Amino acid sequence: MENLLIFLTNINVIFYLIGYFVGGIPFGYWIVKVCYKVDITTQGSGGIGATNVVRVMNTINPSKAKKLGTGVLVLDLLKGVVCVLGAKLAGLSYEAQWMVAFTTILGHCYSPFLNFRGGKGVSTTMGAVLLLIPVESLIGLALWAFVGKKLKISSLASIMGVGLATLLLFALPALHVNLPAPINMYAQIGTHTPMILIFLFTIYKHWSNVLKLLTGQEKRIL
């Protein structure tokens, strides 16, 4: 019992739990449920993120679909930013900050408020890593927005955005960009593994979409 109490009062563990529960806040689900009395987990893809909000709202109130979807996207992104920022301000190690980022993403994908259902986690992922690899994240966000706007395929935009951010971790040092430790992941913890795992998790969450993309069955949504 004493060991459990010590574990639960450890500052790192406290922030891991905060990340999970804040990440699990289902903004998309709650907003649509409160405003339109519709459960989006039973509609469209069943996700709670911006993409499914837009998809469901297009059948309820098309004039509000994009605005509401954008609002949910920003809120989901801010979940990641706030949790990692809190970890930074609390003085957690870079390793612990990455763990907070990951638990926040897990919270969104497996929300404790929705019986461990959730979304694909890309908005929260981009927010969570924004303060950890800002250069790579901003470029990845730009590609995400560009592909989403031009091709209107959310899953492809998501995978390409997170994928580019991951690839840039390797490309920037190769281009002799001398980034200081606070915005250089390798200088922080000596490995790119956390971001690689996050990218693989993104692929896992989008696997059904990947199969649809390969067979030309993926629907346009944005």
C-alpha cells in the first residue's frame, strides 16, 4: 500500500494521469451531444474528432459543419499543448514530457469518459509534440492542412503530416541545421524512438483507412 501511494504521488505519474484524463476529454462528442442531441460515436466512423464531427454535422446542419469541426480540431490540439506545457513548467525531464505527450494521445483515443472509445488522435498528437519538436511539428501541420484542403482526405492528410514530422527528425541534422537542445529531440534524449512510436501508433489507428486508400475506397470529408 505504501509503495502504491509513493507511486501515485510521484510527480511524473501525476502528470501522466493528468495527460490521460485531459486527453480523454471528448470535446467533439460533448459539443454535438449538448447542442444537437446526437451521439457521434454511433454515427459516421464513430470517432470523436473533428473529421467525424464534420461528417455527422453535414447530415444535421451543413452550414455549421466546418466551423464546428474546426473548433473541435483546435480544442483537441490544445489538449496536447496544455499537458506538455504543464509538464515543462513543472520541470519534468524531456523523457517524462514525451511520456506525458503519449498518455495524452492515448486519452483521446481511449477516453475514460466514453468507456475507452475515442478518435484517431492526430489533432492531439500534433498539439502534444508541438512544444517538443516545434520545427518539425509546424512543417507537419502545414502539410496536414495543405493535403487536407487540396485532396480533402482526412486520413491521408493525417498520416502524411505526422509522417513528415517524424522524417524531419532525421532530415534536419543531415542538412546541418544546428538546433539548440530545447527544440532538438536528439539533443534532448538521444533517440528519435518516442516520435517513431507515435507515428506507428498513428498508422495503427488509421489502418482501416490505409486499406481503403490502397483500394480507392476512402471517402473525402474535409
